[in-house]
Amino acid sequence: MQTTTNVDIKLQLKNISQRLNTTESQQAFNNDWSLLNGLSGLALANYYYLNKYTEHSFLTSQSNHSLIDSIIHLVNNDNEIGTTFCSGLSGFAWFYNHLVNLDYIQDADLSLLGDFDTMFHKMAIWELKRGNYDFLHGAIGYGLYLLDRYDIQKNKTHIEEIIDLLVDSSIEDKYGVKWGKYDEFDEKKRYNLGLAHGIPSIIVFLSKCYDLDIKRDKLKPIIEKGVSFLNNQRTSSLSSLSLFPGLATQNTESNSSRLAWCYGDLGIANSFLFAGKSLHNNEFIDFSKTTVTHASFRRGLIENGIEDATFCHGSSGVAYMFSKFHDFFDDSDSMLDAKNYWLDKTLEYIAPYDFSKINNENAGLLNGFAGIYLTLTSMLSDDKYSWDKCILFS
């Protein structure tokens, strides 16, 4: 098996950074300023690349600050602005606050973020009341932004209200507690098991709240029952491609799931690990390790639903997750082998790419080159980067 070296990664990183930071490539984002789809994701990746490497002729801290100024201008002049974490204001506000906390954006006017706090609290409550718990496009995304600004007094009250609604809207059965899949056009009873849109993101959010000592008496049993429900969706067959389905549906047999960040075993394992660390529950941590170990032996592109190198459902996201799990379960050779395998696949995908074909569909953090750029930068560094809070991995 080919083994990717640090030299290989550095060469590709320099190439990607140079290609993405041309006027033509930035225009290809088509004025999308959002965090997970647009230019904010590129500026975030540029920050971490510059934090690791010296400036180049094609990228300097000054040029990245100019990009951030352009993003702010686009936000201020967007007449059809959305608010979701993936493609709207709450994701942009998280990005801006993140760089302020890192002292990269200085002399910032934070009064606007105070207005955002109130707005996103109202949006979170509205989404919860209509059953939209989605991280990328619903209540959990707003909640994640508010958690990042928990030091603001009013946000403590906002988060407590979100917790109360999540607890009150949970559905308890003999397996634990669950939250229904939001789909106004689908009357079937489905329960989403994906990190991007479903129950694992709720468990991660509640665990992060527990870490901040918010309503612990109320949170502990709901986290435990949420983990119980998820673990009861585990297949009894160890020969199965995946241990968990993407959706749990009443009265139907579970199907296998892809290997990815958005859906599948690794996102579920991440929620087990968050819950286990927060509650100091070794059984939950073991659930996570067992799940990741099983996934670490999966190989092949077609059978695992991997068609590209993107973060959301491609090889770079899978490599990054195995890297993070290996950092925690540092006795696992299989996780290290899996990281290296999917890292090799990532470089195989991107090596022949013609960057003249870059567009707003393949440029962003979740589904494009900005995410590959940020992932490879992080995996080459010994530092523990905090950017992955925005994808629920820290």
C-alpha cells in the first residue's frame, strides 16, 4: 500500500492554497460568504495554514484579512440572507467569533454579535418547536454558536431554554430516548442517526452543555438514554459492512450506512465518545472504540459510498476522523492504518484535478477544496486545532 509522506502533503497543500487564493478561484465561490459552503471556510483554512507555515507570495496574513473584509462586505450587502449554521449568518458569526477569540481579528466591533445572540436564540426556539433539530440547517447549529459565546450572561439563559425544549421534546421508549427526523413531506416515523442532521449531533451538543456545568441533573439522564437508544440500533452481525444504519425506521430492518462524516458509524462513535468523556462513563467510551475499530477495517470506494476527497462524505473527512480517534485511542494500529489508507486516497483524488474547473459546487469546506485544504493542514500539525468545533469534533 502506498504511504503518503509529509512531503507529499506539503506539496499538495501549497498547490491547493495557491490555487484557491487566486482571484479566479475566489470568484468561483459566486459570492457565497458562508462558513461551510463559501468564502468564510476558505478564510478559516487560510488562517490555520498561515499558522503552520510561513507566508507565500500568493498568501499572506494581509491578503487573508482582505478576504475577510470582502466577506463582511458581501454579508452586509446580501439581500436574501439566511441564518443557518451551514450556509447562513450563524455559521458566519461562529467563524468571526472564532477568529476574534484567536486574536486574529483585532479591534473588532462585537456589538453586532450581541444582536446575533438574540436572533439565533429566537431561531433555535422556533426550530425546536417545529421539530427541526438539524445541526446544519436547524436548531443545533444555532445552539452551537450560542455555546461558543457562553461567557455572555444572557446566552446562559438562552442555552438553558434550548436544553429544556430538547428534553421535553424527546421521545422515550424501551431502548432510550430519541428525536424524530424533521421532514414536513414525510409522514413515516424515522430517526436520523447522522452527525450532520440527527441524534448524534444532539448528544454532542448536550454533552458540551454538560461540560459547561449547565443543568447537569437534567442532562445526565437524557444523555445516557440518548446513547442507549443509539447503541440499540447496532447490528448484531459483526460481519456487516457498518454497525449502524443511517436512519432508524419503525418496523423495518436496518440498512448499512456509508463511511463518512455526515452519516454512518464514525459520527455515531463521535457522539459516544463525547458522552463518555463528559459523563466519565467508560462503557460509552468502549462503545466508541468498538465502533471505530470495526470501521477501521473498511476498504474500497464504491462499497463505502466514497466518490471524492471532500470532507462531508469523501476520503479527507474519513481520514481526519480516524486521525482524531487514533489520537484518543492511541493503542490502535488499525485506526492509524485506516487514517493512512484514506489519506492516500485523498491525494490520489486531488493530484490530477484541473483547478480551472473549480466552482461554487466544489470549493467550500464541506463539499470542496477548502475542506480538503483545512483537513490536510490540521493532520500535518502536532497542534490540536479548535476549528473542528464547527463540525462537532471538539
